Amino acid sequence: MDAPAVLLAGFDLWPGASAWSRRMREGARASAARHRVLTLSLRGPGLPHTESLLGARALRVPPGPGTLLDQIQAFGRAVHRQLDSDSHALVHTADPLVGAAVLAHPRRPALLYEARRLPSSELPLLLARGRDGAVLEQALRRWERRCLDEADTVLVTTRARAEEVRALGRTGRLHLVPDGVEAGMSLPRGPGTLRIRHVAWDLTSAGLRMLLEALRPLGSGARLHLVQPPGKSWDAPLLREIAAAARQGPVTSGPPGALPRAWADVEILPGLGPDARVPAVLADALESYARGRPVLAADSEVARAELPSGCTVFFPASDATALGADLRALASAPELLHQSGAEARAYVEQRHDAVRVRGLLRDLYREHGAVPAPSRAGAGGSRPSFLPPWSASPRMSGHRSPEGTDPGTPSGGFG
């Protein structure tokens, strides 16, 4: 008889580039050599219904026709069928829909709920306006509150999010498990233009004009690439403005993946506020840090709490003059760009090391009932999971010393 499975489930594509997709990858890599691991995700173009991936059995649900609300309801039914058809020791999810289904199931396994504000990283960007969007958001908030109240363990990725979850009334166990990432190859910046990447998920006409004004003093010394929202295009007037900017200067645009991540020398993040898109933005910043590339972010309390100072340039929001000055400083001082990039890689290696994060997940899975699968017994012990603290000096526009992302808590949790 098969051992009870570890199920990683979410309304998202896997493999994929979102924060939750990467967490599924780390969860599978952490445990597939020790436990029976299943994943349940959306089936995208070119992906099979089921396959073996990283030692886990990947199950996928076709999104089906209809509105986003219809697709989410269909995925919820698939979660129920999976819980009915197999034995599970625990379910790890960042999706309130999945969490609510687990809590309502008669053979309820342990629930590890990852509080990433809303389900998959990109879902908040796809929410339709109008009645369906309002109904869906209300349902997600209701399910999220139930998960925070009743989950066996709640996971968060930053101290700032832990404080938010406590403020929402969570009194049970809370574990801080940072996102894990593999440090990429460090490529020195060659001579020539400063290559700038901007994740333009919430780009507006005013925001585009601000970016172009900031670039104007650099002239031909800079190139800007705008990344479209995943699964959602800009509106027609903004598309016309972007096309006009491309005709007049070194501006390009395209979907995620149109240019390799190694192309950019620096990245400008969209604004960070207390909303659902924060995990997606932070995941994008983490990818830049892992490649030794600094980021620029509009100054805010959320940005200061979530981003490390030594490899982040904070500039006043909507201030094209300040942003342009910071870009000119980076373009004209290769040693500053190199030093910021080195600190970015050091930050990733010390605080988001994928091996240590996998250790944290492995500890939590065992603690919540995951047992060795017969064919995987004796696969090896775990290694220490603690992550060291991080400290670095602010860069340029920033003057306060932010807290940054905290290390993980492998056993005792918070409080």
C-alpha cells in the first residue's frame, strides 16, 4: 500500500515562473527523494495531463471554458476529487480555494497554508472587473480568513507578512520560510548602454511618461524593456503610447521571457503597496538579485520592509528627476553597479539559499506527518536549516536602514 502523499496544490501553472510555482519546485525537490509527492496544478499549452517531474507525480487540471470564476470552481472540484481518490498526509498550498477544500473534507489531512495574500501570484492581475470579479474577491477573502484561522501551520516568506497575518487574527503556529532561489552565473556588464528592465504590470500613461522623462538625460546611453502583465495585455491607448515611444527611442516591450533575464543590467520594480501583487513583484526582484543585478524601487513602507537595502535603490515615487539621477549614477559608475550586484548575490546566498529553504520545508513536512515512502526509505538525513541574518548599507537615494526579509524558523515558529 502506498504511503500517504505530500500534496502541493495551487491554481497555477507548474512548472512556471510565479512565486508559488517556484515554491512547488522547491517542495518537490525537498521531499520527492523521501516521501511520495503529488502536485496538482493547471494544465497549460504543451503540458501533459500527468507526468513525473523532479521525482513527484504531477497532476494537471485543464482550465476549461468560461470565466475565471468558472475555472476556479472547476479547479476546486478537482481538488475534492483528488482528496477523495488518494490518501494524503498533508497538503501544502498558497491558494485559499485549495485550503478551504482541505478544511471541509471529511478525511482532512494536515493543512500547511502559505499566506501569500491571494492564491497564485498572477491571479490578482487577472481578476475581472464587474460582478464576477467582486464575487471572486469576496470568496477568496472569506476562504483566506478560514485558512488563517484553521490551518495546522501558516507559512509566510517575510517578517512584514508575518506581522500582517498576526494582525488578521492568526493565533496558531506561524513559520517564516523565505523563497528559495539558485544564484545564477555572475556576468560582468559589458561596455555600452545601460540595459533596464521594468515589470510593467500596473503601467499607466503617467507612469510611462515618468519613465521616459527619467531616461531622457541618458540619451542613447540607456535601453528600456517593458515586460507585459502575464496573461493580460495593456489597454489600447497605452499600447499606442508604448509604440510611439519605441519609434522615438530605445524602448522595447514584450511578454515575460521575450528577453533573457541576463539581458538587463538593472531592474525597475512596479510600485509596492499592501496588495496582492506584492509576492509576484518580490519574486521578480529575487530573480534579479540572484543574477547579481540591483533593482530600483519606488520608496514606500512596504518596499523598505521587503527589499534589502544594499542592492536596492529607493527613489521617491513618481519622481522622474530622482530616478534619472540614480540611473545616471549607475550608468556612469561601473564600480557602483558591480558592488551592488555583488551584494545582491551575497543577499541571495545568505538569505534565500535554495538548499537551506528545502531543509526548512523538509522539516515541516516531516513534522506534519509525512512518512518515508517504501522505495525512498534511507534516502538520507536532513542538514541544518538555519539561515544567517542579513545587514547592508542603503544605496544612494535610501537613507533609512530597512529590515529586509527575515531568516526562516525551522522548528518553533513565532511565539
